[in-house]
Amino acid sequence: MRVLALDHGTVRIGAAICDPTGTLTTPLPVIEPPEPASVVELVREREVERVVVGLPVHLSGEEGSQAALARSFADELTVLLDVPVDTYDERLTSRMADASRRAGSTAARDSLAAAHLLEAYLTSLARNGEA
């Protein structure tokens, strides 16, 4: 199943996609400005079967204003798309993206965060027997 992960922000959206087997994740160019129509186009172009939007949860597990914005964005996408749209905890993905950059990755930080989000999401699906 081809899944698109989004690291939603107010300035840009980091994006990453997996191959149809759900094995390899690839960061994509960031989406600027962060408009739902751009995501809809990307879903159609890449034949995406599911979208996951990162949910910025505090380390304590509480949701703040950024999480509310991400949920609202996911709700917008649900109305516009004919594929399932999920949210998934994105804690520490930005730190992981920074580590990837230090290790030599040249992809945008937001898209690297989306790639790490996607890897965690796919692992979760496999653990729950949904992959």
C-alpha cells in the first residue's frame, strides 16, 4: 500500500512516500504554501492509497494548538480525498530529521521528519497486522 506522510506546518508541509510494498520511504519536496489542494494533487499523481498526517504531541502526551491545526488539516483532507486519512504521533521526528541531516541527507528537514513519521506509522501497522 502506497502511503503519503505529511509533516504539517503553517509555512510548509514536509512530505514522504513509501513504495507499494511499504518497505522504502522517500522524502519528497516540501509543499509550499501548505494548501490541501496541493496534497490532493500529489495523492492523485502518486496513486496514494492512504495519507497520514503527523500529530505534534508534547512529550507529556498532551496535545497543544499545533496538534489542533494538524487535526483540522487532516479533517479537510478527509473531505477532499477518496483515501483514508489518519493522524499519527510525530514526537521526536524533527530530532530524527536533524540526525539524518548530520549523517549527510540533503532532503528538507520537514520532509525527513515526514519520512521518519512514515517509518514509525508503517511499523505500527505491521505490528497490528494491518500492513
